[in-house]
Amino acid sequence: MEQPFHQAVFYLKLVLSEKKWSKEELLIAMNDVSLDGLIQYIVNFFKSFHIEALIHGNIDQQTSGSLIKSLVEEIKQGRGGCEPINKKESLQFKEYQLPNVSTTIYRRTQKTHINSTLLTFLQVGPRSSRDNAILSLLSQIFQEPSFDILRTKEQLGYVVFCSCRRECGSHGLRLIVQGLKDPKFVIWRVENFIHHMKDAMSAKVYDATLINLNYQLQPKAHGLELKVEGFNEKLPLFLKMLVTSLGVMEKMSDEELRSHMESVATKRLEKPKKLKLLTDKYWKEVTDRSYQFNRDEVEVAIIRKLSKKDLLDFHSQWISHNAVGRKVLHVLVRSELCDGPPECDIDAEMKKFCATTGTAVREMREQNCVHNLNEFKARLALYELDKSDIEAQVAALK
């Protein structure tokens, strides 16, 4: 059985993809599969179909074309003739747009592993080269702090990582935490981390909720204003952690931002050590119907021109808990083998987050829980696929 975080990745695709079937649906469909039915399916399959091929390596264009032509002729002759399908019949794999300014919850359970997983996906769309570039840079900036805070300091799990996700006209930022804690509890720690990251980049608000104290420290005209619940009993811990917290929240320097930019550029422009890795990257462009085979070069050029203001504006528009375009999907894969430590007070954690961010508890309780996936999808619009000139993109490779 796959690790819970692998299951969460599958369920994310199940929720967002226009054409994707659950394991349960496939098992039910197997009841109607027979040998005669399989043979008839093969016959029907070869009557008409659409071919897209990628040949990559030490081969020229003329030879590649001859290979594909030979393949098509062999299929036609071996199966009693076939015709290309109508362009309108060609499958277009698209992804759904999550409801705007919304929080969607999709829950599943598993009985194999003791660990549970939370996958938080912040959807940004429709896809563009500039937004892709910003997401790449944000995931680089988020990666080390997410590991340090969520894994090392808060000990929410051993598997913690942040990455971009790009699929069929859709893209976004993905955070995964796998551990023993109840994923409903982890949601609020992840939300708090996202809130913390904007403060870390802007240094506008200094808060220390990461050490589980309910207080805020905000700059005022002639100093700092401090608000703390139960301050007297928490004063020693507060003083001990304040210096560390303020150090983390210092304004990101231009040198730090440039370092992150070059880290992304180095990773994306590094030549793959194996031909297959580059072929897989090109094939992903084909399956996504984007055909932007020089994507890395285009987006790295954009990344190197970004400013910190660009990142903060993007965070305010798409990522922050009160972002005007925020669309977040939390996928919870909970283990039935472990109820989680008793200290996981989920409601208290939510209220603490609301106090920190100045958000009404009522607003944070407004979550859309998916009970019937088909009904949920029926209410959603689909993202359009990238508009791309395939001939121009192929020419860019030469």
C-alpha cells in the first residue's frame, strides 16, 4: 500500500481532474469485464484514433517522420483499416477550477499506515509563464522554512515538503505534511506557517504563534504594541522566544532574494544526467497540451526580473488566508490506526489562528466539505488548456 502522502497526491488529482476514476470505481467496473468484451474493445480501439508522438535523441526530423509514418501504415494494414478520429473527439484532459475565495476539504481514511497526511493545495489560475515563475520562486523560498518550522520545531511529521504543481492549464502551490498528528489539527499549523511566511518576507507584523503562544506584536508609530493572553505565566517563555522570533521575521534582503532566484535558475537549467529525464519533461508538455518545450529558459528569465513586491503582491492575491483570489483544497488522509496525540485541540488551534490573523472564527468555519465528488465537480468550471503554437515551440528546440 502506498505511503499516505502518495495517496493524498492521488486524491488531489482525483478531485481536480475532469477524467479520473477512483480505485473503488475501477473495481466496480471490473465486474463487467470479460474476455469477449476485451477483444471487442481492441477491435473498436483500432478503428479510429489520434496519435501524438515524441521522438527525442540522436535522430533527425526526416527519420523521425518516416518512423511515425511507418507506424501508422503498419496499424492500418494490420487491423483492416482505420481512420483518424474527429478533432472534436480527441480527449482534452482539463482540470476543475476550485470555488473562488473558498476552503474545500476532501477526507479519506486508510488502514495500512500509522501516519496520516495533510496535503494543502493553493490553486492559482489560469496558468501563465509569469505565475509559473513566481510559484517556482515561492516554493524555493518556502521549502527550507517549512521543513524547519513544521518538521523540526513543531514536530508535525517526518515528511514535510513544499512544491509547485502544474497540470493541464492549472497550477498552484502544494504543501505536504505526514505524521502522527490529526490532519485537521495540522491544517491550522500549515495556515499559520503560510501567514508567517508573508510576515517573514515583508517584516510588517511580528508574531510568535509558531511557539504556540497566543499573542501579537505589531509596529506602531513610536514603538511596538504587544497583546498576550495569560502574559504573566508565559512571560519567561515569551522573553526567551521573542529574540528568536524577531530574528526570523527580519526583512528579506536583496541578496537573499537573489540567492533564491539563482537556486531556482540553477535547478531548472541544469542539464539532466539521463536522456530519459529530459524526454519525460518534454512528454509532460505534450500530455498537458502546452508544448512549451523551452519552458525552463522562458520562466528563468522571468524569475531573474522579479522583485520582492511581485512576490508579496502574488501572496496577497492568491496565497494569504484573506487573499482576494484564494482557492485552497485540503486533502486529509487519516490513519485509522492512530487517533493522534491527546494534545491536538483542533478547535483551540483554529481560534488561536483567528486571533493571530484578526479573522472571525465564523469565517474560518465556513469550509466546503466534499461528500459526493461527482456532485461537487458538476458545479465547477474547467480551466482552458494553454494556447500554444506547437510549430513555434518545436522550432525553439532546434
